[in-house]
Amino acid sequence: MQVQRLILLSPFFVVVVVVVVVNMAAMASGSVGVNWGTMASHQLPPESVVDMLKDNGFDKVKLFDADESILEALSGTGIEVMLAVPNYMLEQMSLDSGGAADLWVEANLTAYAYPGGVNIRYVAVGNEPFLKTYNDTYLKNTLPALRNIQEAINRAGLGAQIKATVPFNADIYYSPESNPVPSSGDFRPEIRDLTIQIIQYLHLNDAPFVVNIYPFLSLYSNPYFPLDFAFFEAGPTKNNHPIRDGQNLYTNVFDANFDTLVWSLTKAGYPDMKILIGEVGWPTDGDKHADIEKAKRFNQGLVQHVLGNEGTPARKGPIDIYLFSLIDEDSKSIDPGSFERHWGIFEFDGKPKYELDLSGREENKGLVAVQGVRYMVRRWCVLRPRGKDDDVDDRELGRNVDYACSLSDCTALGYGSSCNHLSAKGNASYAFNMYYQSKNQNEWDCDFEGLGVITEEDPSDDKCRFPVMIGYGNRVVLLHRKVVNILLAVLEGCIVFLLLVS
């Protein structure tokens, strides 16, 4: 009877086993989220961007602040969110009283992280605060701010679901030039003790270590860096110059960088510390190596690598990443390089730059654009045509081009960029138009001492796009629209009044 019972129950047992195995596989799967930055002169409506996130299957998003309109748009979607405390707030958040941290948590977490609200999972305390170029500006404030934010989260009763962490740049660890392999990696000596204190606190609170890895910057900063080593090719080749580290073979710089961190954590006493890749991606303009072909090659290879769940030579298993980034940002600082404004997998108007299969199944699947985008009128500002004998003074033209570019985005004109092939007159037209569009197409913003003229003929060519700006997301545009709506409401009231008294 017992044997018969086992036989009868075996199909159910098999189903249970299959379900458990499938669930365990899903739990152990890598994930692809995305960074959503907002440093743009004209922004798409948050609701439209959130719809685009859902249309493309993104279920995780990382933000760089706590924007009210974005959080409201994310409410009820189930998308997992990493909010951020910007670097400029670290000093305030580090104060002993912790009052500022409590206020921040109340305004940005408690107000949204309720059942059916925003699915907030992490708070990024600062962004790359130990970056070398910051010259120790945030060293003393980062750990106290981290503690205060996490303790404020705990006091709000959200500690079990929301964890505070610190996104670091990969320059906090290194391998010595004498032995440049991952297993020789360690944290930079001058910040090692402080970094380990932060790691101890993260580990205590079951929070992940977050790091930003940029293979593009390896190529950008080193003219001798092997190009193919920046990408994810199948197996070692003579072009990707693989690195042998004991029993491990590295065929791409991402894995080598990741495992340098793994070894650094191991030497610090935390070999199993959870790691999130907070930023990783490839720009499409602003440098000779920043183009659509390389960006697609890198990001598609990255997605397939991550979702393949093979891990890296030193740490097998799933990897969780946030692509950098979602949309181009034309107001970002270009101190690191002109490419800084071109990391998006989508253009400023939400159009995909290239096909990217986010499932990792090599389906050559396209991304879904933002729907219903409104643009300004199709017109451009260009250099006024001149006759043969009516030459433009070079100094006058240069002065106006410099002025236009100082207040708009001319990064596409740089060496190796998409519009670098234009003539001097073409450069002037591009600069004039970028300024004109950024100023919402005001007629007086296409004067340039009489050198500019407005045209309805698109001056773009097959390589260089002269954009027409989107028609919202700018305060001036929103104000104009509000005034129009008020006038329409007044007009409607007058019509109703006249109908009633007639």
C-alpha cells in the first residue's frame, strides 16, 4: 500500500520538484536594470518614460536623486527602485544628530514606500564619493552619512526592505603594474581602512557593495589598450589579448575588473560580499571610440554575458547590473570628456539608437520608443548664406560659435564625433541650431549679430543630425503652455457667458 501511494503521488512530487527548481533558477538569475538620469535641458514626461521602461521589460531602475514627479510615475508599477542622496547632501546627512537623515527618509521613502506605492529597494548614499578627481572632498562624510541614512530607514520601520549602500567608482581598487592581474588586486592604500569600514557596515546590514565599471574608459584613457579586450567575444583570440591569472583566463576587461574587486573584498575578509554593478555601458558619440556600432556590440555582449549566469572566472553565478544609461543628457558636465552626454541607449526624445535584445536570447530584437512625443515646430537656425563677395569675418564667426556652444551642446562636433566632418560653415550652423533649439526656438535666439537665419529645410546629413527639440520638459515651454491653457479657459468662459445672456 505504501508503494502504491508513492507511485500515485509521484506526478505531484515531480511537479513540485520542477516548480522548486524553476523558482531557484529564477532566483539565481542575473538581472539588467538601467540608470535614469535627468540632467537634460528638455525632459520627457516621467509618465512616458515609465511606460517606456515597462514596454522594454525593465523591472529595475536606478535614480540619481529623489524626484517627486518620477517617484509618482513609478508608483504602483512594481519596478524596483534605487534612490540616491546626491554628493552635495553628504555633509548634511553626516551630522551627529541624524535629523536631516530622518527628514530625508520621511519625505522620500516613507511617503512612497507603502504597499502598492513605489518599490524602493536601495538608497545610494552619494555617487562615487571616493573618486580620485574629487580630491578627498567626501571621505570624512560618506560613512557617517551612510550610517545615519540606514538608521533613519530602520527607525521608519523600513529597514527590512530598504538598504542603504554607496556606489563606488572602480578606481578604489587596483592591481600593481608589477603584477597586473585580478588576484593581485586590493583597495587603494590611502582609502583602504575607510573602505573596509564601509564594507563592514554594509555587510552588517545585508546591503550590497555597488561599483561602477566602465570598459570604455580603459580604451579612452589608454591609446595602447587592446580594442577587442573591451568587448565580449567568444573565447580568447589574438585580438583581445587574453590575460592568464593562475588557472583563470580573462578575455574581456569587464570580468578582469570585476574579479579585481572580488579579490580586494576577499583580502578584506569578505569573499562572499554581494556585488551590484551600479553603472556600466558605452557612449555613442563624443569620441572616436564612441559610436553606435561599438555601443551595440558592447551592450549586447554585456547583456548576454550577464543573463548567461556563468559569472566571472573568480566568482561563478549571476551578475546584477544597471546599464548606463537610459536617455542622453545634454546638460551633463563634459569635464571627463564630450562622450558624457551620449551614454543613453535612447536619444533625448526617447527614440532607440540601435537594436538591443534585453532578453539575452540573441533575437535581434528592437527597443520600444517613447510613445506620443511632441516636438517643437520643424525649423532650424543656420548660418545665413552669403554671396561670393560677402565673406564672413572669421573672428566674428568664431566668437558667435563659441558663444552658442558655451550655452548648448556642441559635443557632436568634436574630434571623432558624428558631426566632425562638417565644414567650418557647417560647424557654425550646427552650433547656432543647438543654441536656438535649447532656447525653445525664440526668433531672437537665431540672430548671432546677423549671421543666423531660420530655415524650414532640414540641414542634417546621413551622419550628422540637426535636432528639433522636444516640446516639453522645459520651464519656459511649460509656462507658455500654462498661459495658453488659462487663455483658452477664459475664452471658454466668455463664450458660455455670452450664450447665457443671449
